[in-house]
Amino acid sequence: MTKSAFIPNFLRFYNILWRTALPFLRQNKRLTPSFDARVSPKGLPQSDIWIQAASAGEALLAVSILGALNPASKTRVLVTTTTDQGMEILEQAFFSPSSAALPLDPKIAVTLGWFPFDLPLVMSQALGQVSPKTMVLLETEIWPALFYALKRSRVHTLIANARMSKKSFRRYRLTSALWPPLSPDNILAVSGTDQRRYNRIFRHARISAMPNIKFDAFETGPADPDNWAGNPMATLFPDSVKLSILASVRRQEEALAAKMLKYLVSHRPDQVVAVFPRHMHRISAWEKRLKKQRQPYILRSELDLSRDRIDKGIILWDRFGEMRQAFERASAVFVGGSLTPLGGQNFIEPVIKGAPTVIGPFHDDFSWVGEAMFEKKIVLKAKNWLEAARVMESFLEGPVSRIDLRDQALAYVESHKGGAKMAARAILASLLQPTKPTGSSSKAPAAVS
């Protein structure tokens, strides 16, 4: 690692920030159960591979990678996470007593743990405790103290499924002097844009492209998207009813989405429009907005699927876990996070259910999907809220074959699979790398106090 006075000085300041924050973090109810494990990594087991999966999305990626891993000999794998949601997914995947548990290669032994706080001394202790041959980070896990400890411990470091948003790129560029000496060994990026951004931050890493592992995890949807047998939404909406969905609407675009809603209801009063806010705590804000606009609505929680039938009007969806089922019944879908520069939300999920789908002009976080999905008109992209509303209206008026649309979407997804296998191969190849030579710089970093 290139000697630089800037890095130790930065880490001293960084350590002060962490030490100042620790008393407040200890009071956080969400962190209380795991706080001690995050500041004292003594419970982390020695492992050949350490995979850090920050939250729910990254945990699913880790599950896919380990499902594709077939080592030649017994391999110990530690998977850490930062959130309760991530831990729940990992526990269900690897230790569930039911059939939901992932079948792994029998040579793989998995343990789970909490990712330590990124204090220099804590990370030094964690690396010494785990002593991994390979560290695997997913998407945008870039921690200064961890990277410093990895370099000094000479651990092979891989960032898989690497992506970097515009916002993150700007933030890392502000500390551009810090990162080149801490470059990981290998970065597998999910798009050309992400490759270029990572290259600007880590000039000394090997950076190449890979298919996004998220393509591997997509569900295929119903065998016949015109047959809703078994879908509870089928009884709520009669066959003749048109259902439009405003999905994953973010707070910053609510005013624009409300204009779409008003347009749709006024132009096609014979339809049902379901509004799914991205976060449930925005339900009350939507209620206030709809009351102010004198638009009648009903809450999903007020409906009984076994009894009620809805043929028109607005449903404000205040129940978790039902949006995918609603996609199977939808005649038109708008996916939010896209009317303002918010990065976008997952627009593949509705279209693989056979639902005609449109998004707004912004989808930076989903650039990995590729423009071909829009060029082939599998998903449509509108310039603004009005165009998006008009596209949804056209979906309702024109005949759309859900089967053809679903098949096109699935073919596109299938052609982009393989990311989990590529990441698994890269991990196994790193385990075969000769041990890096040791020297004075390979010693664990001294405590920064």
C-alpha cells in the first residue's frame, strides 16, 4: 500500500466522528440488540470467505452467490449484514427448518454475524479474528477503515455486483485522495456507467463487467398471465374491471403522481386506480391530499377479499406484501421513483407478471437493466407525468397481450442471467491466488484513538 500521510490523518478524524456517534447509536432501539457485537467482533469465526451483505437487497445477492458456489474442498463462509431485514433473509435462506432453506454445496459451511462498526481498531480486530482469504463486498460497500485494514492484512478484496449512483459518486469524489491506495483487487460492475465511476475512484483495481445478479433472482410470474386462479386479487376485481396501479410512489414525487391519478380518474372513471406508496408512513399524507382534492378513496385494509368487489374508484393500499399479486391483475402500471431524480424503483417485476408498464424519465439506480428493454418497448419510458398518464390510458384502451409481454420480458431477463455464477467463479479464483507476501505493511493497523 502506497505510503500517504493523508490516510492515517483522515482515519484519526474519521475515528473521532465514530467515537462521538457511538453513545447515540447505543440508544438506537434498532441497534440495541446487536450493538455489542458491532463494537466487539470477538464472536466472528475464522473463515475462508467473508461476504458483507448490507441490507435486504444485498442479502438476496449473497444467497444467490452461495447457491452458485461449488468449491473443491471444505470452505468456511462468514456472511455479515448491517440490518435486521438482511439478517432475517439470511437466517431464512441458510437455517430455516422448512424447505425454504437454500440447498448449498455440502462442502460449504456458513455462519452469520453482524457487520462491525467501521472504527479503525474494530475493523483491525475483525480482520484478525476472521482471517479471511477473500473479502467480498456487494454493490456499494466502501468503508475507509475496512479497506485500510484489508490492505494492511493483504486480504484479496472483491466488489461484486458493483454499482454506484450519481450521489455516491459525488460523495466519494470529495475524498478522492483517500481511495486509490485502498483499491480493492477486483471489481465486477453491472453497467458501463458503474465501471467508469468505479474507475475514477479506484484507479488501481481490475474492473470488468458482469450481469447483475438481480436478474438471477427474478420470479417468472404465472404460467398463464391471463389466468388469475389462486390470486386473491381475482375475487376483489371482476374480470371486466380495468385496474391501474401507481406503484412505489416516493414522497418527493407525490404531487406529480397525484396529477396522474386525477387525470386517470377523470379520463377513465370506469377503472380502479390503486396507489402503493413506497413507504407506509406516507399513507396519512396521501389521505390528506386526496381529501383536499375531494377525491373519494377506500383503504385496502377496509376491504374483505372474500366478500368485497370493486369495479371503480381509488384504493389507497395500506397493506404490505400484496403489490406483486396486484401486478398480476393490473391492466396498466406506473412505477415510481422516476418522475424526479430519485434513482427509480424496480420496473421489471410488473412486466414479468404480464402487466403493461411505464416509468418516468429518471431511473439511474436501474441503469444496469439496459436501454434495450425500452428500445424493445417491453417497458415504456415517459418524459413527464402527463405523458406517463397518457401512456397508462393507452394501455387501458388498446388490446395488450399479457402473454406476449410476459414472454418478451422473461426472454430479456433470461438473456441477462449468469451474474451469480460469474461472481462465484471470481471468488473461487481468488482463493487459489498465492498468499500475498508479508512485510511491515502487512501488520494490522495500529489503534487510532
